[in-house]
Amino acid sequence: MSLSWLPYSLFGALIYGSMSFSLGFVSPKIKKSLTGQMGYGFVYCALSGLLSIIALLGLKTHMSKDINTMISNIDVRVLALTAILNMMVNPVHAIVMNEGGSVGQQTMYSLAIIPVLVGEAFFYGEKLSIKQIIGIILAGGGAYLMASGRKRSE
């Protein structure tokens, strides 16, 4: 099995963790309201969308053949579903980070593997190995332990 994805995974984890941590740096007035936190998540999502458009235009300028190939092979239904899920998760992520801190983040992140494994088994016909099944059980147990662990200091 090729491990060419590993550096991207490590870099992505660093960026994702830093982004998650930065979600906690909101005004205390925003933190007092779930609606305010959700709104902050939507504002962050909208700004991310604008920056993504700019980045895509930059890529198109420098790597137009690859970008044109990508655009011509997009499944619009899958892209739309992914965009909707992204729009839904970002406000929830803001709430999780502001209400639960690192414990909330770890719980959310640990449990996220479950739909990935189940989805791959269902849609791609991949068989879950015993290690993956144990991983699902451990993720659930880990989420329980994280939720019953230390309290976040205010």
C-alpha cells in the first residue's frame, strides 16, 4: 500500500487542528449565545467560500489543464451534498469548540470515522476488517471517556 497520502494527512491534521483551535477565539458575547456561535460558524463558512473561489481562480491561472479536467469530471450531486454537509458542520464545529473545547473537538473528531467506515462499506463494497470494527468500538468508547473526563475551565 502506498503511503503517498501520509504527508498530506499530517499537514492536514496540523491545519485542521489549528483551525479548530482558532474557532475558540471569539468574543465572549458571541460565546454566550448558541445562535451567535452558529452565526459565527456561517460567517466563517461564507468567508472560507470566498477565499476558496480566489484560490481556485489562482490554480486555474497556473494549472488550467488540471483544473479544467477536474471541472469537467465533477458529479454535481455529490459536490452539492458535500457543500451542504460542509455548511452544516462548520457552525456546529464552532459551537463544539466554544462549548466543549478540546474534549468536544476530540469527541467530534473520533466519532467522525464511523460514517466514513460505514459509508465506504455501503457505497464502495469495502469489507470492514476486525480492526476497523474494533476501531469503531474504541471511537465510541473514547468519545464516552472524553465526555466524562475533565471539565473545561472558563
